[in-house]
Amino acid sequence: MATIVQFENVGLRYGTGPETLSDVSFSLGAGSFYFLTGASGAGKTSLLKLLYLAQRPTRGMIRLFGEDAVTLPRARLPGFRRRIGVVFQDFRLVPHLSAADNVALPLRVSGVPESDVEAPVREMLAWVGLSDRAHARPATLSGGEQQRIAIARAVIGRPEMLVADEPTGNVDPAMAERLLHLFDSLNRLGTTVVVATHDLQLINRIAGAHMMRIEQGRLSDPTGSLRFPPRDA
Amino acid sequence: MSDATASRAGRRLLDNGRQTRAMRWVMAVMLFLTVLAGALGLGTWSAVAGLDSQLAGRMTVQLLGATDPAVRAVVDAVQQVPGVRAVRAVPRAEMAALLQPWLGDAGLDADLPIPVVIDIDVAGDTGSVGDAVTARVGALAPDARIDRAARWLGPVRSFIVSLAWLAGALVVLMATATASIALLTARSGLDTHRDTINVLHMLGSTDVQVSRLFQRRIALDTLVGGAVGTVAAAGAIALISARVQALDAVLVSGVALGPVDWLLLAALPLLFTGLAMLFARVAILAALRRTL
């Protein structure tokens, strides 16, 4: 199995503060499912930001899709970001746009012709069970509905890697399980999935998923699969 | 965004009604003033050209108490000077008619010593040809008074040229102000839509795509506002032109706009739109370069 992400001794510091992440090293296999767990403030979101290229590390080496992501020229970042789907903890939906237009954004950003946008958007809205809310603005949607729109937006471009920060934080257990199955089915299609969560019960629901645990900015590897991704994952 | 986001969804990404309306009004005022200044510049410039072509090549010789043979001798002599296009002794009846508004019927009195006026039309300016004419007339009639139109029109011409340059400077200033407004609007738009732009970046938008969103919005505001301002200014110019024509004064009648001038004025909103787009793009790209 190819390695899609590789971190070596990565450190991250915001300004002159203490290191948020220290000596983080791991590898993620393409097509695998990973859970990132840890207490609030442990560094989960910071680690995800490095994964979806919202932040550069202050030290260490990151390889993403086989290329050095630390020294990657700024002009090449958009191309890399289009290969990563992100579900933000705070959803970050565009308030002026309808649910359908929010979901369509990655396709439009990628230059997909307008005639080829409508069908996948309809499909994604049906996938997350929000077909009847296609024209609703985010402000009129519940937290759970916004979260599902954010997930639909993250996966509509069939990314090579999906990064989700607490994607089930605002939904009831039934919806959480449903969303998890959405991620699982995406993973079965070949997408590498990284889900940050503090809900340990979720982890057991995906067969073959790996766990990464972060504590005070340092990564532990309880399953031992991060250093050496399993070949049959 | 890409061409696809030229769609209504793409335009709505930066939706901000109140800011847009303000920008359009500002642009309307800017273009109104710019078109007026441009019209002043073009009009005065055409007046200068008119002065140069109609009056600058003119000379006048005044002979007091000269007999008809003496006048004819001067006319014949001047006609021999190379560069002189036409020479005409103004008939006494015509002179009397010209003076009637000031002298009344007294101007018709044959005993009134009205000077004989000889109009001379010189090709080009009156420099060297004027000197030759002056020498030739001076030899035949030492007391003759010779006026070159260019000499007494010099200060007038200089004043009109100054007005034209001032108008040009005003247009440049307005263009600079418009560019600054576009720059400030783009920067303020970046702040207003920072969250949206961050999301777009995370979804893989390039800086150029983000910049296009702002360029399109600023171009639309400049074009719509500019068109309103230009139409209003054109109305004002047409009104002023009608008043100027009604004056029937020689000096101001040259202040007129031709078809090319109107075309140039009509192009100003387009020019300003391009300028605003360019500066918005520069501002946005420079600001985005400082982000990841």
C-alpha cells in the first residue's frame, strides 16, 4: 500500500508560544481509515491543519502525495488542496450561498462546467439526506444539517484524502452513525479518511480503522500501524 | 472562480448590497466630474486649434489718411511677399458698418478720419512672413500700424492652453482617485470576506480565481456607476454647449466637441473600469500573497 502522508519529527508553534505539536512522526497508507483522538487542546486540529495545508510546520518534514509539502511553492498549494476534502469543525459554509451552492463550490473551484455540476450536487444532497433543503441558506439549517452540508462539500470532488474535524460533534447518535457509514463507503471507494474525534465509541464501528492518539502535542501509536502502515489495509 | 463561477453563485460569493451601492454612487460622481473635466479639456483644445488656424495667420495694416493709390501700392507690395495668401483693403462702407455700434451714424461722415484697414492672410504662422510684410509696408508707409493677430491673441491662447492642461490634470487626478478607491474597496472587501476567501483557498481556489471575484464586482460597480455619471455629464455638457452657441462670441464659439471628442468621453467609463479592475487585481494578489 502506498504511503499518502508522511510526517517526520514535525513541530508546530504559533508565533512565539510553546510548541503545539512536537516530534510528530507517522505515515498514512493510501485508502486507509484513521481516527485521531485526544483531549480538547491536545493538538488534533493543529495536526489536521498541517494535513490539509492550512499551516506549514515550524520544523520537520511532511510529504504529501509523494511530494515535500513543507517547501511546496505557494502557487502549487491549490492543486494539492483540491485532492483533499476537509470537513471543518465549525463547518465554514459560505453564508450567502444556498446549501446546493455550498456543496457545488469545490466543483466550481476546479473548473467543472456548470452543466456537470447540478447532477453530482443533487446526488450528494440525497446522500446526506438533505435534498429538500437544497435552496436553504446555512443560517436556516440546524447544526446537524450544516454539518452534513459541510461533509457533502468535502466529498463531492471525490478527494484522495478526506480530513474531518469532529464531524459528528453536532449530530445525534443515529446521524453520527449514518455519517460514519458515509465516510466508510467513501473509504471503500479508495479515499484515505482521517477523522478527528473525542468519541471513542465511534472508533470501534469501522472495521480495520487505525487509531492515532495525540496527547499534549505528541503523537502516540497505540496500534503500531502509523509508522508502518499495514499492507492489507 | 474559474469560468464556471462566473455563474450567479460565483457572483453571490461576495454579495454585499450596501457596499456595492455606495461604490456605484462614488463611481457615478467620479465619472461625472471626470467627463466634465475631459469635455473642458477637449473643448478648449479644439478652441486653441481653431484660434491657430483662423486667427494666428492673420495680420492687419492700418493706414491713416492714405490716398487710394497709396493703399493700392501697399496692397500690391504685400501681395508680392512670399507666403502671403490673400490681401484685401476693407472698403470704407464696411468699416463704417463695423464702427456703427460704437459711433452711430457719425461713422458715416465722410470727413471722419477712419483709417484704411488692409487684411492680410498669411500661410502658417506670421513669423518670418510677418517680418517681410512689415518691412515692405514700412518702406511704403512709415506711419502704418501693423498688428499681428497672433501677438495680441498670445495671452488668450496661453490662457486657453492652460485651461486645457488643467482639465487634463483633473482627468489624471480623477483616474488616480478612482484607482485608489478600487484599491481601498478591494482591501476592505478582502477583510469583509476573509472567512469566505479562507474557505475558497482551502477548497483549492487560486489567488487569481479569488481576485477575479473582486475584479468582476468592482468592474461592474465602476461600469454601472460610471455609465450613470457619464450620461449625466453628457447632459450637462449638451446644455452648456447650447448656451455657448447662443452667445455667438468668436472666442467661445470654438469651444465645441466634435464626434471624436464625444467618443473619447464615452470611452472614459470603460477606461476607468479597466483601471479599477487592474488596481483591484494588484491589491488582491498582493494581499493574498501574504497568506498561505
